[in-house]
Amino acid sequence: MTSVLGVLFDGFAYGMLLFLLSVGLSVTLGMMNFVNLAHCSFGMIGGYVTVTLMNSMGWPFLATLPMAFIAAAATSVVFERTMFRRLYRASDLDQCLLTIGLVFASVAAAAYIYGTIQQPVNLPSYLRGSYQVMGVTLGAYRLFLIAFSLVVTAVLVISLEYTRFGAQVRAAVDNQRMARGLGINVDGAFAITFALGSGLAGLGGALAIDIVGLDPSFALAYLVYVLIVVSVGGLGSIGGSFVAATLLGISDMAGKYYFPEIGSFLIYLVMISLLMWRPAGLFGRRA
Amino acid sequence: MRKVFLGAAAAIAITLGTGPASAQNVKIGVVMSFSGQFADPGAQIDNGIKLYMKQNGDTVAGRKIEIIRKDSGGIAPDVAKRLSQEVIVRDGAQVLAGYDLTPNALAAADVSAQAKTFMVNMNAATSVITTKSPYMARTSFTVWQVNEALGAWAYKNGVRKAYTLVSDFGPGWDGEAAFQKGFKDAGGEIIGQARYPVANLDFTAFVQRAKDSNPDGIYIWVPGGPQPAAIGKAIAERGIDKSKVKVMGQGELTYEEALKSMGDAGLGLITAFHYDYNHQSAKNKAFVTAYNTEFKRNPDMFSVGGYDGMHLIYEALKKTAGKTDADSLIAAAKGMRWESPRGPMSIDPETRDVVQTVYIRRVEKVGGHLVNVDIDKIENVKDPWKARQPK
């Protein structure tokens, strides 16, 4: 029984990490119809910002998180304005080619600047170690990860569903011409949405270092997981990404714990069966 | 007309360039990864080669040593084989050296055997490699050598029930088999085992499962890269008490960068290996100091493989008085014995493989840094896998 609870907890925490990394892609892919495979490269930027600030300038871990968000968001805006926006109306294949090219460029750039070695990150002592609650080991960092992600989700849902800006974004997605006609700054709304999504990836990248490490291959290693979460969750659905990330995190953890020999396949089995059941994803709006 | 003249001039220049003057040189073709994912290990092996030549001069037995570097660019047996052929046929190399990765070394072994060329394997650690060419010697280590010794050591030091967790590919299986053999032969019991996928990111589930099976020892085989730090942190986070449960592995688990990433989570990890920059001996201290001055970083197992590989080539050449045919060189290398920065080592006259001390080290904090401190050693360890093969 305690092992079940432990697996659920660890899986949920891992799912939250996947959620932070992927929710931005779900937003840009679903709302703006732009296939951004370079999403995890922005996540990697966040990771390297955190590492640099901590190790070279002695910043505390928590203080680096907003910077990771800002740096990833700012970089993404530059790319969005100079490159991506030209391809908003291009075919999926063109978008893939451009963004996968950026992934490889980012991997090479990170290797050039930081080398191929692992980047160390030392968390403050209150985020290390674990608590024993009813026989279940709860990692302090995982508790933090869960709490942090829940807050981010709440902020995100509220700002997209209940604010004027959120309404503008949704209007721009549903009918661009109409939105423009009503005087909504569609380009601006898209740019901000894009920055927001990339910033969240940057946060995810920074938070991921302690669990999975950071080296230049980060931009590629997570791409598959992020795409699985987005496709299972359904494009453009924040709630969908949340549920999908949770499901995948827990099934990955459970698979590795109970069936270590085949455990790493379980996440793909779950993906295939869910997509056969609902091809547009759990909460997908478009088929 | 002018073109013809230039062509002729160039041809003459080339002929002169490879004329009698350079025939005196001993050319060593070094084939390994200078680019790609394994560029850093390649650079460290090369640093070892450079440092040895700087300290010992570039002339042996009256002949100048010339290094010809060829980049195999990663796991690419076909490329390694082609480059080894080229360096012999086109560049006239009399010795092959380098070889960072097992598939590459295996492919190049055929070249060494057929072209009758002395070959020094400076890194690749799979046992079988040296059997593939009668002209090959190794100056690194073998996975079986280190891990079977560790298994026996674990039982002797109180571990009775062990759990093994290894990366699911060739070297990981070797590590698993070697540790289990050493441990079971000594009397221990393996109460559980798992192989994790090569590209695994989060280790929590695997470590939790190991913990829940209540072993008094956990054995881990992990390649370098990001995984050692991730495993080390997962072990600390799962609250495994290393004073009660011995957590053991091959040296990669606690290499310099991994320890930096792990921080205090790495304290108490036990590893078996043949070399570490923290190994306490006058010879190693001098080696590390010279290495630091030259390359601004610490040497590692790759560096020492390259350094000792050059030593073997130099000493063999001295013995043959500069003769470079493979039969003379391998005969000279067999049974060669010397004091390396890693301690005493020799080349087994029967298998041409390395015989050396395996050190058992524990991660401790010394002067504010996490380092591998030698706590025990097993001397004169031969590759046990080869000893069991039918002759």
C-alpha cells in the first residue's frame, strides 16, 4: 500500500515537471497552429540561466527562477519576431524544418559555450532530503515541484479564461480577421502568448536540473515526452496537458517500479491506447 | 602548360616530403573521437599522450616519434576501421593507438591482425577486444577486472544480500554479470536486479524498488554523462542510509563532474576503479601537477590510459632498439612491468591485457571538496573473463 502511495506521489511530481515543460507548447501549437519543435531549447535556456546565476554569481536557487522565465521568454520573442512569424501560414513541414534546425543549432551553441559536461546545481538545504509520512518517502524537492506547478496552473487558467487579455487571445485564435476588425492587436497577443509559453518551458528547464541533470542534449531528450503530453492532452488545452502530464508521469513511474524490465515502454503504451480511444487527445477541440 | 608544370612540381614536392628523411620516424596512428559526443574523453586521452611526450622527449632508440591523429567521431566501427587502414597504408604508420570505444577497437583489431601492426588499446574496456589481434596490448582496464573484484570485496566487507541496477546495454550487462559472479562466488545472494533504459532520465522508481527489496548492498553500473549525478541524488533523496546499505559501482559513478553535480548527496558512495586523480602516491602527485599546469584540469582514467599507452610504446621501442615490426614490438610488450601514476601495472604475457591494482574508494569530503578516497585495494588483478575462456 505504501509503495502505491509512493509511486503516485513521485509520479505526480514527475508529471508536474513534464507539465511545466509542455504546457507552453500546447498553447502555441493549439492556439497559434505553430509546430515549435524548438520548445525544449527555450527550456534549456532557462536551465543554463539558473546554473550560470547560481554558480558564477552566487544567486540563491529560488531567485534564479524568475530570471530563467524572463530569459527564455525574451529569447523566444526575438525568434518569434524574426523567424517564426514568417512561417505562421506555412505548411507544418516547413515549420518543423525550421524549428528542428534551431534545436540542433541550440545544442551546438550550448556545447560551444558550456561544453558537453553536466552542469552542477546545489539546491538549498530546505529543498533537499525527504520526509516520512505514514511510511511514504516524500522528497522535499518533489513537494516543492508539485506546489509550484499547481500555482502556475491556477495562474495560467485564470489569466486565459477570466481576464481581458485571455479573452483577446482566444478571440484571435477563433477568428483572426474578426478579432482584427474589432481592434484587437492580434500580433501582440500572439507574441505575448508565445513568450509566456517559452517562459514556462524555461521554468521547467530550471526545475528539471536537479532531477534529470542538464547538458546540451536536453533540448532533444525531452522533446519526445513533451510531444506525447501535448498530443495526449489535446492541443491548446491547459487542463488537458495537466491531466496528460499527470497520467504519463504516474504511468512512467509505476511501470519502472513494478515492471522494471519493460517499464520504459509503458508510457508509449498508455499514449497509443489513449490516442486510439480519443485521436484528438483527452480534451482536444479539433479532430 | 603552366598547369602541367605546377602539377609536376607538386608531385616532386610530395615525393621529397615522404623521402628518406622521414622514413626514420616512427609513425603512430592515433584513431579515436576528437569530435562529437565522445570528444571530451578523446581530448583527455590525447592530453595523456602529449604530456608523456613532453616529459620524455619525442625521440626513442634514435628514432623520432610522430603522431598522426585521425578522428573517428564517435561510435563508428566502419570509420575507425577505414581510418586505421588509411593511416597504415597511406601515412605509413607502424603503430596503431588510441581507440576510445569498444566497437571501434573491435573493428580496428582486424586491421592490426591482418596488416601485422602493433596496436595499443588505450581505453576500450570490453574483455574480448584483445583476443581479436595477436598484436594488441591494452593499457586501460576491463569491466570484468574491476567489477568482479568489487563483488568479492563486497562480500568480504559484510554485504550478504545485494541488488543490482545497470544500464541496459553491453557494458552494463558486463558490469552486472561481473559483479554478480564475484559476489556469488564469494557466497553472497542477489535478491533482485533491474536494467534501466539507456536514455533514462529520472531514477526515482528504480532506486525506490531497490530500496524496498531491503538489500544490504546496491550495485550500480552507469556510464558517464548526466546519469551518475541523477542516480546519486535519487539515492540520497530516497533516504538510503549508506552506513547500513553499501552503494557501490564502477568508477564512472563518482567521476569528478558527477560529484560536483551531486554535492553532499554523493558522500559515502563506494566505487572500484584503477585510477583517480586523488590516488595518493608521489608518482601520481607529480603526474597530476604536471597535468594541471599543462591542461588546466585534472587527469582522469582516459588520460592515464593514453599516458601509459605511450609509455608502453616507448619502452617496447627501446627494447627492440627501434625495430617496428609487430612481432618484435608485441614480444617486447609482453610481460612489461612499470610504475604508473595509477600504481604498479604490467602487461600479461599470455593475454597481452593489463594487470593492475583495483582500488576500492569511498566518496569523502577533503578540504571542502568531494573526492574518491582509497579505502582498500586488490593487487595484481588480471582480467578474469579471459582466464575462464577455453584456451
